[in-house]
Amino acid sequence: MELEGCLSSAFQLKLQNEEISVMSLLLKSGMSEAQLKFANVETELAFHEKERVENLSTLRQQLEMRNNALANAQRDIAEERERIAILSRRVDTLDQLEDKHKLMEKELYRCKDMIEESSRCQLRLKEQALQVDNDSKKKLEKSVML
């Protein structure tokens, strides 16, 4: 009986050993599968990281280009403001010159009117002088005849 007990124990140990071997194989297979999945995840993460870095680089380049475009636009706006200020000053100067011109035209018309009035007065005075002269000559002739 003891031999039977030993054989039975040996058989159970052999079964347990085979069971442990199968479990070990399953565990090794699971570990291999997990390592493979982990390697795939690492590869995928590395790929996504590379894409992210490339996208970030592209976005930085776009940002730099837009910043440059914005700086150029701001410079152009400043130049346009300066041109507008210069033109505005010119317009103000032209307005002042136009106002002076209008005043001078008014003064010119006033002077022309005065000259015309003076010419009319001079003509009347000449006519009056001629009339007085003629009257004086007639009086003189009458007085000489008398």
C-alpha cells in the first residue's frame, strides 16, 4: 500500500507538474502577447508623438508666417496713416489758400467797383468841367459883346 500511495502521490505530482507546465506555457504565451501589444502601443504612441511634433512644427511655421504678415500689415497701415496725415495737411493748406483766394477776389471786385465808380465820377466831373468851361466861355462872350 505504501507503494500505491507513493505511486499515487507521484502520479499526482506528475499531473500537478504537467498542469504547472501548461499554466507556465499559458502564462508565457500571455506574457508574449502582452509584450507584443505593449510594443504595438509603444509604436503607435511614437507614431502619434511624431505626428504631433510635425503638426506642432507646421503650426509654428504658420504662426510665424502670420505674425510676419501681421507685422507687414501694421507697417503698411502706419505708412498709410502718415500719408493720410500729409494729405490732410495739404488739404488744410489748400482750404486756407482757397479762403484767401476768395477774400482776394472779393477785394478785387470791390476795387473794380471802386474804379468803375471813380471812372464814372471822373467822367461826370469832366462833363461838368466842360459844361462850366462852356458856360464860362458863353458868359465871357456875352460880357465881351456887351
